[in-house]
Amino acid sequence: MSERFTAKAYWSKEASTREHEIINTVQEAGEGDTDATNHLPVVLGQEDFEYRTGNVRNVLGLDDQKQDSCSPEYCALFFSPT
């Protein structure tokens, strides 16, 4: 049987806490409590890419009133079911 996993690609605010960090924090906090941890995915990996919507707006010459830290950043999260 082959290993199954899911990939999630999404845009996240650059200044936001990443999903894998939240999952890891919850797993640590719920250590020993299988009612909580059995419902969390196992994070296999994650990647933050240098693609930001703010960069696209700048190249197009669009006036962006937002700071770069608010610009969505392209991210990928890889996980397997528990």
C-alpha cells in the first residue's frame, strides 16, 4: 500500500501564523490527549514561496496602500491523515 498524503496550496498573509505552526502547537498542547490529537493531520512538510500579490501589483504599477507584511504569500502544506 502506498503512502497517501494531501497537498494544500493557498495564499496566506505574510505576517500571519502559518498553519503548520498552529497544528504543531495544538499537538504539543494536547500531548497525551488522543481525543484532541487524533483529529489533527500529520504535517509532512511545508513551503513558503516568494510569490506575493504585492509584487504583482507593483510590477503592474498599481498603487498598493497596504504594507508588504499584509501582502498574501503563496504557501504549500503537505500532510497525511492521522
